[in-house]
Amino acid sequence: MSSDPHRVAILVYDGVKLLDVVGPAEVFGEANLLGADYRIVLLSTTGADVTSSIGMRIAVDGSATAQTDSDTLLVPGGAIYPRTPVTRDLARATGNLAARAGRVASVCSGAFVLGATGLLDGRRATTHWKIAGELATRHPKARVEPDAIYVRDGTMYTSAGVTAGIDLALALVEEDHGPDVSREVARSLVVYPQRAGGQSQFSAPLRGSPPRSPALRRVVDLVTADPADDYSLTALAGRLNVSTRHLTRLFREELGTTPARYVESIRFDIAKSLLDQGHTATQAASMAGFPSYESLRRVFARELSISPAAYQRRFATARREQAE
């Protein structure tokens, strides 16, 4: 590994989300135990300590104006954005720090801070899916990708909400020190190995509230464990020891859908994951429990308005761009 320290400046402010700060910081800190040399400094616009979104005080190391060049600038998100405009002082400090940084990254609504400086103009970017539309509205010159975990455009990195900041930090560690170190950091922190940035922020079973009924939660477990098994209405009712009529009513009242459509949504998410991993569309269809490639293609057309092959090309393109 390089003998030179890698300086990471994290710009914090009142209302910043604590996990957006400490999640990436812990990744860099864990990498240090494996031979990396990340030097983390916490900065605020004035050098004064700040208060996080949950009321915990964050002690900073200095002011943004006194900071020398950094290798990485990280702007975390906060609950105040996009509810309130980014302050002029914060935008100015971000712009000045970014001009002296080797690469710039944001977590969640930190993208609004980057946007306020003009740094996202003409670039691909992402943020939490709930506020991606607002980011695109406020910064129309940015090309917002609403469901990516993180996006790299040159030396600019933006990521989705909260835990996606950990994925982003793992990607930065991999860029600096290779996949073995990144993988070991993930194992040490007991988190998933770094998810590729082109993957969706959320999976089909997570798009709504989790079912209240234990029977319906069991359906998710069953299909995820063995997606190719028989999950017809009769088979499901038998496994759950309820009548077909009762099961249909549970799905209608709790989830507003049918058992067949819900099972299909879980299989659809599994198929996307398999395509992300490099399986062919035919393999993904079979492994995810679809009766044929054509049935998978119809679901992709309905849900995403693209074919499985087009989805896979998009994922592969995002992965290549992040590797360049």
C-alpha cells in the first residue's frame, strides 16, 4: 500500500445525519487496521462544533477555510435537506473544499449540497429515492438516477440514503487498495460485501410496509429460500395451514394484491439480482422460479418498460463506468 496518508475531509453541519458521517468513517477506520492510512478530519463552515439530526453533538477538527488539500471530500446528508435551502456559507465551503480535493463524494441528501455549488451540472448523480425527484427538479442540469445505490461520474461520487454511504466508502477503499481489502473490511464490519453502484436501492418485497400477518411474512421466507417451488394459491394455503379464501383475503386487505402477484414480485427481485451477478436472462428466469424466459420478459416490460437483457446492459454499463 502507499506510504502516503490519504486525507479524508468530512464536512458536517447542524442537522447532519450521524450515520452518514460515522458509517463511511468506520469503513475507512477499519481499512486502517488492514494497512491503509486514511486520516479523517471533521470540518464545519466556521470551525464550531455542530449538532446532528438526533441531537448528538459532533466535535470538529477545524473550519473548512483552514483545511488544506484533501484526497477525498465527503459531504453527508441531513434531514433538513431538501426541506430547506442549502445555506450560502455551506455551499461556498463545499465548493472551496471540492476545488482542492482529489475526489468528491456525498451521502443521501448531501447531493443537494453538491448541487447548490453547481458541482452536479452535466453529471450523473443519485440520492435517496424519496427525494431523487426533488434533486432532479432543483438541479435540472444533473442527470439524476433515482434508484442507484451510488453513482460515479469521473471524480464525483453520489450515493443513496444512509447505509448506501457504507457501500460508497467500501467502493472508495476498493479503488484505493483493491477488492481484497474492501471485502475484508465488509467482513469485519459484518455488512454485505460492497454492492455495485448500478444496483437498485430497494427490492420488490421492501417497497411497501412489511406484512403484519405472520402468514404473509412466511410467504416471503418461503419464496426467497426456494423461488422455483410451487407457490400456487392452493400450495401456499396448504403450507401455511389456512384456507385459500382466508389467504386471498389477507393479501387483499394487507397488501392490496393477490398471492400470485406478490410471489411474482419476489421472483422478479430475485431475477434482477441474478442478472446483476452476470447470469443470463434464461438462467435468471429459471433460477428465480419463472416458468419461462418469456414470462420474465413480460414482467420486466410491465415493471421497468425494458427487457431483461436491456436491464443487464444498463447494470453492466454502470459497473464499467465506476471501474474506469
